[in-house]
Amino acid sequence: MRYAIVVLGGPYSHQASHSGLRFAKALIARGHQLEAVFFYHDGVYNAARLAAPPQDEPHLVDGWVELHRQHNVRLDVCIAASLRRGLLDEGEAQRHGKQGHSVEAPFELTGLGQLIDLGLSCDRLVTFAP
Amino acid sequence: MQLHTLNRSPLVSNVWRQALTAMSGDDRLLLIEDGVQGALAPQVGRFADIRGRLFALREDLEARGLLERCAEGIQIIDVDGFVDLTAEADKVIGWY
Amino acid sequence: MTDNVATGGDVLVILRHGPHGGSLLREGLDTALVAAAFGKRVSLLFMGEGAAALVSGQTAGALGQKGTHATLAMLEMYDIETLLVEAEALEGLGLVMADAEMDVQPVSAAEVADQVAAHALVMTF
């Protein structure tokens, strides 16, 4: 089956992203396909490229990147939610006259239409929230 | 048949009521994260109406030291079981 | 299925949070609006604290936060025809239909379950 996952919780503050990443790995190991993870609300913080948790704690941002690299899972981040929370890729940083950027590939800033599309085209949509 | 997930403790939030309201037919409810506190004996009565259709995620119970304290009649499943529940359902609805 | 409530649809967005206290109400409404803009049949259900979103006379926040009342006014323009509110939620806030900002249909608990079952995609905010 084709799955999509929605993550509404930020890494560390809530268990949502931990649960989401565990579930993502498990569904793939079980033979299903994970089309994309859509990050919305505080979930956009999972795209923070400067996250630097202690070495002995899970690195959620890296975990999502690894999921993309190993299994080609798309990482879609709601652009409106991101901008409000200071998560800008290079393009948006330039557009807004900011020095530096906080989001990079494979995370892609995208619109809510992507969420609707995933929800209606995938077989299952599973949400992890704060 | 739909799968509902609940991640808040009934001691903290009454979203569990809303999840039950939204359930119909032979829908199932899976307690995850802090929601597993609902599996404890003093709390599980809230879910009496869905006896036999209530599940709890093992790793969340374990992490919280609650695995041995789970009430009778709740089906404890691991993350693989969670995946299977989602595949068996028509759709999955999250309550938080 | 009940007869007096439009049933079936593509997307049911359940709004469980009130205005101003957090962003989930706004984010849920934005999701519903985008779905409608993409031509999907969208139903909105205000549940629990979400009924507070319907109170008439809301304003911007003290720091200029926009709130959601202006967005709610756009729902009709966006062809979101099915607007439902959990009857019990209105009572819990001491509201009657006349307090509501717009035309919403109160539904019973049983009807909530029917609506959830009748839509292909259900998202809660």
C-alpha cells in the first residue's frame, strides 16, 4: 500500500516526530511504500538544518534525511507554516532579505495542496501530532 | 472499519471522548504515546463501550513502565502491529 | 445515515480548537480552503472547543494577531457548503445558534460518526 504521513509536532518537544519516524520505518520494513511525509504546524521544525541535539539523543532531522536517502521518501514542508516559524530555504531567505537559511534539500517547502493531494491519492494517511 | 489513534492521556485531555463520539460500527482505537495511560485499570473503564476493539502500543507502555500495569482486555501490539492495523482499516483518524 | 444533513464528500476537516489560543484552528481552516480551491467537496465540523470559532463579534488579538473570523467569512465564497457544529459543543460554551457567526448546522454525536464514515479523507485540527 502507498502511505503518506503527516507530522504536526516538532522534534524533541513532543513525541510526534519520534512516533512518525518509527512508524515510517516500520511500514517500509513491512513491505509498504511511503510516498511522502508532510510537515505542518510545529512539525516544520523537523526540517531545521541547524538542529544539534546531544550525541546520545536521537537526531530527528538526520533521521528524516536518511529515510529520504534510503527509500526515496519525499519530505514536504508547508511553506506558510515554515516562514512563520523561521524556517527558510535559500530561495525564501533571499526573497525575504535574510542572511543564511535554515532549510535545505531534501526537505522541500511546498503548499497545502500537496497535503490534500497526498491524502486523496495515497491508500493511507497517518497523522502524528503533539 | 476505521482506525482511530489517541495520543493524549485521559487524565490531561478529554479528546478521548471525541474519539469515541467519532467511532462507528467496528472501528478500532489505538492508544499511543501518552494515550497509553488510558490502558491503566482506573482509566480503562472510559473505553467500556469499545471493549474488544481497544489497542495499546507496546513500546509506549514499556517506555513509561506501564506494560505490566496494563488492564485486562486491551490488545497490546508493537509498531508492526500498528502498521497492520492501519492497513486493515479503510482510513486512519488521529485524535490529539 | 441521517437525511437532514448533507452526507458524503471528499474531505472532512474537524476543527477542535478555538481562535487565538493556538494556530491549529487557522491551520485547519487553511487546509479546508485549499481543498475547496482544488475543487474537492469539503465539509467542516466544529467539535469541542472548536465551537468557540463560531462566536460572533471576534476581533484581532491585542498584539494584532489576525484571528480566524475573516477567514470564516470566506468559507461561502470558497464553496464550502457543509458547515456542521457538534450540538453538545455549543451547549458546553453556553452558545445558541444565534450566537454563531454563520450558518452552521448542529449535529448529534451519532451524526458526527456518520460524517466521519462518509468522507474519504478526515483530518482533525
